[in-house]
Amino acid sequence: MTSLDFKADLHRYLREARDALLWKLEGLPEYDIRRPLLPTGTNLLGLVKHNAGVEAGYFGATFGRPFPDALPWMEVEAEPNADMWATADESRDEIVGLYRRVCAHSDATIEALPLDAEGRVPWWAAERQVVTLHRILVHVTAEAHRHAGHADVARELIDGDAGVRRTNSNMPDEDRQWWSGYRDRLEAVARTFRS
């Protein structure tokens, strides 16, 4: 396998994570994409906003190709976790549009540079700051999939939709009654371990 094949393979996995993250918003009203579903405030639109900031930094400034739009929630002086939720003034279309523009910018960086191209991540510890495109591509792909998993859990909590993508959930094709019985069976097993 050549380095071009490796890059194409990694890039494909990144694109799959992006697609999975975005389809979790589909068909949901504003309230559901914004509401905090976990004690940490995790919400669907916030995950998209966060990933936009992540990609803008790692595939932008790291390689001397800064993303042209200002992302104030990513600045050092921003309030903690400002990148993990959308304000009332930030619309779904705005956040999704930003994410798509960031992805296009990231794709241009990935396509323009070889895997061994060096960059610098200024927010990492000094001894780790010098990186290659390969390392950043792996890092960001892992992060994108991690957050797509968060989105999967959040969406399931909202309306029961789960899986990798709408066209192939990668889940057993059973109805809600079967899933309810399955969950009850797992709960019964778990209760045997209560102290």
C-alpha cells in the first residue's frame, strides 16, 4: 500500500465520521439538537460546533493554512466549554454551514500535503508540538469518531435512532418491542450484581 493509499483510507474514515455526526441532526427540532442530554451538557449541535473548531485548528493553523473565519469560542479567553454548545444567536444552518466550510478547508489541506508534511500544534506540550499530517489525520479522525459516538448516544436518548448511518445502522434489524425486551433482559442480568 502506498502513502497515497494510506492517506485516502484515513481521509475516508474522517469523512465517514463527519457524515455520521451531521445525520444525527436530521429530522430533529431545534430544541432536541440543543438540549443537554448528559450531566456535562453534551448536545448534538454543540458536538458539530466543537468538531468545526477542532478541524479548523488542526488542519489550519497547524500547517500554516489558517481557517479564514474567526472562531471566538476557540480563543484562550473564551468561556470554558464555549465550543460545546450553540448560543441562541447561532442557528443550526450557521453551525452546519461553518462545519461544512471547515471540512472543505481541511480537505484542501489533506489533499495538498503529503503524509510526512510537518506542522506545529502550539497548544500541545513543547516536546510534542512538531507533528506530521499523518499524525494529525489519525488524531482528528479518532476525535471525530469519538464525538460521532457521543452523538449516536445523544440521538438514541432523544428518539431511539441509533447506528452508523441512516442507510446502514450496523444494528440488528429489530422493532422497538424487541429492543425494549432486550434492554429489560440486560437490566435483569445487571441487577444480579447489585450489592
